[in-house]
Amino acid sequence: MASSTAKPFVFPGLPISQSLLPIPADPKRSLKLGAGVQHVPPSTITATSPGILRIDDKKNVVWVENNHRRYVSYPGDLVIATVLRSAAEQFFLQICPHSPTVLLNHLSFENVSRKTRPQLNTGATVYARVLSVDKHLETELVCFNPSTGKADGLGELKGGMLFDISPGMSRRLLLQKSKEQGGIAILDILAEKLNFELAVGLNGRLWIDGSTVRETMAIGKAIQEIDQGALDIEKQRKLAGRLLREIGKG
Amino acid sequence: MTDRRRVNGPTGGTTPVVFDPELVKNFAASVSKPIRTRAARELRKIFLQTGLTPSASGSAYFEVEQHPSHSHGLARSSTLKITCTVHGPRPLPRSSSFTPNMLLTTTVKFAPFAASQRRGYIRDNAERDLAVHLETAIRGVIMNDRWPKSGLDVVITILEGEDDSWWDTGLSTMSSGGQTPFGMMSILSGCITAASTAIVDAGIDCVDIVTGGVAALVKKSELATGNSNLELVLDPCPSEHDEIVACCVVGYLKARDELTEVWMRGDVSLTPQVGVGGQSEVDSLINGAVQAASAYHAVIVSSIKK
């Protein structure tokens, strides 16, 4: 992913020096600005939100990554949303408390037609992908992969429990190599002894369905503890051992 | 069924606090009022922390250090303690009309115990005035076209505000003459700094970080000699000075070198003066306030870095 080794901290108003910007392989390719950076004509780029400056040389992108409580949606993000109400064509969902509602079309599921549209009641939990974000329109979600038409694990989350974590923690959990890059080892350790299903939303929500309520609670609390206490891998191992002993599977 | 027609006292009963007038008189004679011990261009240290309110999208706590010789006991001088929470950007209620930009709402409220004179729970004119000043100061930095049809609430609670008088026993150092007290100026400066930190903590896109700063022209003491009897001090504490002639607070953007807010009060001249480095008093006041504001910028950056 990000190729830079040094992680410069930026804050609003700070001009980003040319040397930090990615060097494109093709000089004709224009630089893409992601979240938290702004172009000030003619050729200055300044940060607009605080965080770590991330650079992707391959894609020629620069953006600011931060760990705020507030989630800002971007196309392609996986989120866990709650159904508020259903309208004629779509569901109205909420990703975060006190944030604008988002849309999920009735036909944005795997294998549905007008006749077999899914029935989601108020309060149902849905695992979905952000399709489009526009400041003037409502954000739209989908529950299937548009290129293959398959659900890929998206859809309604039945049973289980929701836990609140920080958006930064959910980003770590969703990394391909969450142990090496994100420093998360607890899931691998627990998966050796317990059976559970887990879905991570980048909006700072975590859905867990264990075989018993007790196990579900224990896993959720452990991940919240790792998030708040910033536990390293060694401490996570100890925590997992303690947790398994308490459940009686140690 | 409780009595809903009358306002009844607390069921437990309370003991009124008694201040012995003799004690107060003796005490007043025994302690002296605080005197500014730091240099004219030296600021008081501030404490700034973000993320204290978990439910808000951004929050900050701001505190100014106590006068070293009056930091405890009966003769404790007042300082500044401010909390700020930022809620949003969030959707506006259905009844409101369309706005292409984010609506900014600022609320400034003194806690009832914030000053020697108790405040009511309903916002008074001084608080509303502060809120308007604060809004102009932070409106310019937020990129509010990124969130149409949304609102942003900035809520400030002043837990302790600076009094113009020191230790409310008629030892009042100056009369504000029914005008806004000079203490309000440093309160506004603190509010700007706290609000800006909370907005940055909320991750709301800003063109820069705005900081507040205050400078004042004060009458020099009798002993000091010089051509002018006025002196420019940064970050004035009103109770430490015999007479403040003029005071200025600015909202300053350091990276862009711009001002979003200037509030000046008092008796100042526009003609260049010899005593204050060939500048006019107005210019030297604004420059002083800018100097104070830019010093706080580093504190904000280090507090959001954590």
C-alpha cells in the first residue's frame, strides 16, 4: 500500500513540500488528492485536516489519514449500517448517529428481482459497501459486488452483537495482513479455539456472532480493550489467554 | 404527588455560608493584589487537551496558568478555564430551509459559578456577544462549502472566567463603567483557541488553524521612567494592572498570515508614537495580539498530535 516509510504529521494550513509528494512513473499523469488535502492555485498543496500524510506512488495519490471519532464515507468503504425505514424503492439507513441518512436500493442485493425484494425491518443491521458519495446527494450503499453480481458476504447481519470501536481500529482489522501491518493478533489466537463470525465496518462498528452470547461479548470486549488501551501483540496474547480461561476453553 | 405550583426548597436543607466581616477586613489588609511579575511580552502558560467529551465529534479543554503568588487560599486569583465541544456536521432539521453551505452555530455560556458574580442559566447579552465574535473568528477557516444542508454546533462552556476586579471586596482595580469588562477580551481569545482546537479534533476540513491572542496598553507604574507612560503587554490579566487604556483581541491564521477577527476597545490613537517603536498605537496593539496568537499555534499543533 503506502510506500512511504517516514510518516510526516500534518495539520490544517500546513503546505506540503514538493519533496513529499509522489513521483509518478508517467509524468503526464495528474496527482490525485484524497481526504484532507487541498490544492491552492497555482501549485501549492496544503493539508486541511490533522493526521499522518499518506502517499501512494503507484496510484499517484496523496491523502491524510487520521483517527477521529467521526467517520467520513468514501466510495468502496465497507460499513455496517442500521435500517431506519423502508420506502417504495429503497431503504433509508444510518451509518453513524447524528449523521445524514444513506440509501440502499431494494434491488442492490444478490439474486433479487422486483418480486423477491428483501424484507428488512427497522433496526436491522446491514453489511454494505459505499457505492457513491456526493456532497449534494445522499450517500448510496450496495449489498453486492457490481462486477460479479455476487454478495461477497454483504447483506443483512442476523443475530450477533454490535460493538463500537474507533475508525482507526476498524481500518487495522480490515488490513490484508492485519497482524504484520496492523498489529492485530487476537483474532488468529481466538479462532483456534472458538467459532465465531465477524464483520468490520469502517464506520467504527464491529459485528460479532459467537456460538454463545458469552463468547460474543468476550470477543467484542477484548477488541474494544485492545482499541482503547493500544495493546501490542504480546499483551493481546495474554488477554486472549485470560479470556479463553474465563470462558473455559483455555 | 409533588407540589407543582410552588418552588420548594431542597428537602434536606442547607447551611448558609457565613463570611465574617471582621475576618474579611483583616484579610484584605494583609494581602496585596497580584502584580504582573512576568515580562511585558511573556505569555502565561496554557494547557490544552483534545478529546475529553467522548460523545462529541470533537472537543477541547483550555486552561491558563494561575498567578504564581495567588494560586491558592482565600486570595486565589481567577484564571480562565474553558471547555468546547463540536457536534457535526449533522443534518439540519426538516423544517429548515436549504443552505448550500454548512450552517455554523456558536454558543458561549458561562457556568453559574464562573465568576465572582453568579450568572443565570439563560444566556445574557455578554454571552451572546461573545458567541457572535467567536462565530466571525472561526467562520473564515472552515471550508463550509463541503457540507451543504448541514449544521455545525460549537458549544463553549466557560468554567472559570477572569474578573476585572481582584477578590470581590471593593478592591476593584478599575471600573468598567458599564462597558464590557476587559476580562471578556482574554475570554474571547481563549474561546477562539479552544473552539479551533475542537474543530480540528473533529476532523472538519479547515484552511488553517485560527488562534486567539490579546494585547493591551496599560498605564506604567509610577516608578517606571520613559517618554511614554503607556506600555504594551501581551496576554494581560486585568486584575494585575491598575489601569488598562486599550485592549485588542485578534483571531489569527498563522499559515496564511490573515486575521479573521479584530476586537479593540479603549482609548487609542492612530498617529505614530515614539514610545511604541514608531508605530501607531492601533498597529502596535494588533501586532502584539498577533504575536500572542501565533505563540498558541504551536500548542494547538502539539495537542492534536497526541
